[in-house]
Amino acid sequence: MCFCGAAIAGIVINQWFIEKRARITGIAFGGIGWGSAIWVPVMGIMIALIGWRNGFLFIGIMNAAIGVMALLFIRSPQKIGQKPLGWEAQEEKLKTVKSEETKLISGLTFRDALKSPSYWLVIIGTFCAGFLIAGFKMFGPSFWMSNGMPQTESTIYLTIFGVVGAVMITIGGQICEKMKIKKYTVFVYVAYLIGIVCMVIWPNNQMAVLIILAVVFCGAAYPVTGALPSLIASFSFGQKEFAKIWAPIAGINTLGMGTTGLIVSAAVGATGSMNFAFTVFLFAAAIALALYLIAMHISPVLRYANKEQEGEKLG
């Protein structure tokens, strides 16, 4: 899954899983995290042995081969005469509800999602979220080394960050199932905010414990890019036309990641302070969290699901 990217992974998962969707999303996106953590050092060794051209040629051929296999073997359940996991419970619910409530169970159409304010809040929040992990990986090592940390030590910390991130993405779906999507979103973003605050404080006293806390907390927040936006979109808008709904969100997330370096580098160049980069990440995280919480609060699909769960508890 590390080669498929967030957009394709989210779509495939939502086609095949109604139940356990959060858990499967965590496992699948965890594959992306582990793949990234493993292939960065492997590519470094490969480039040293066979040169950068041959190294990237090898990766390109391998990606193409995996893409062909995905085209040949990955199908929606409907195309092969199957149904997604959990379809029985959904069918039973659809039989017992009013006609106007059916779309709140099966999900919104893309057209209905576009009319929903929550969709545009998710879009903007996801753009801000694109800054967070990409920014930490881009500017973290430079920030450490500009404050006297040796390059080898910064590489070790970045590796720890990647491993913690891969673990947290993998188990994140299970945590989300227990905490529910709103609380899980707060949990992930609070972890990121704590980590960035530790980064900002560290240059004043150079305490190793602050860097360790920054790496661990920001690693724990790794799901903010990819896995968490996919879960928020899935819970907020449902399964019916998830591919159409998710594609623009995944695209805007990639745009956020891609513009991080340009925007923050320009800001750092203008201010002359690396600390400013992490101030930007703090504000971006706070904005993304606020927009996501508002979007989930006003989402008709999520509000209906929460109301139904409360009714089951009372029953």
C-alpha cells in the first residue's frame, strides 16, 4: 500500500468495508508509513551502490509493476459479485428508516456534499493539515542542526519520528474505533501541538528530553496527513460516492504538502528565523483542528450516526 497513495487507498477501503473501516484504514495507511520509513534508507544505500539514475529507474519500474498488478487485481466488490463487510447491518437499517433518512445511512452524493458547509471546512482544514508532517520532516533536521546538533544525531531523531509515526498510523484505526472520530481527532492534534511547542522551547536550553518529546508526540500525530482526513471524510459524508468526495480532499492535502516548502521557506527567508516555521505549523494545526471539529459537528451524516448510537445506548 505504500505505493498507492492516500487517494487510492481511501477509496478502496471504503468500497470494501462498512464495518471496521477505521481499523482497516489504520492498517492500510500504516503500510504507507512503514514503506516510507523503510525505503528512505534503502534508497540511500541503493544510490550509493548503483547511482541515483539507476536507483530511481529501479523504483520507477517497481512502481509501474505494482500499478499494473493493482489494475489487474483490485476490483470493487460489486464488480466481482460480492458485498462490502458490514452490508447486512446497513441493509437492515435502510429497511427500518424513513426515505429521507436513507442518504444519512448510505452517504451523501457528491453533489449533496458540495452543498454542505462541512465539506468546504474539511477541504480548508485538510489543506492546513498538509503543512504539518511535511513541514516537520522538511524543517526539523535543519532546525536542529542550525542549533548545533550533529547531522548523525538529527538523522537518528528523524528515523525515530518515522518509526513512531508508522506505529501510530497502524494502530490509529483501533484507537479511533474506541475513542470515536471527534475525540481521536483532538487526541492527534493535541499530540502535534505538544510536540511543536517542545521544538520551539528546545533551543533555549538544549535539553535532549525536549527533542525526544517533540519527536514522539509529532510521530504520534503522523495520521494528521492522509489517514485522519480520510477517516473524517468517511464518517462525515458516508460511503455512497466516497471516491468522488474523497478525490478533491486528497488532492488538496497533496497541494498543502507540496506548497509547504515554498511558503515556509519564503517566510523564514523574510524573517530570518527558523522558529517562525514552527510557529506557522502551530497556527496551521490549530486552524485545521477547529475546522475539522466544526465540520464534524454540522455534518448531517455524522450527527445522524451519533444520534442513532445514543438511542441504542438508551435502549
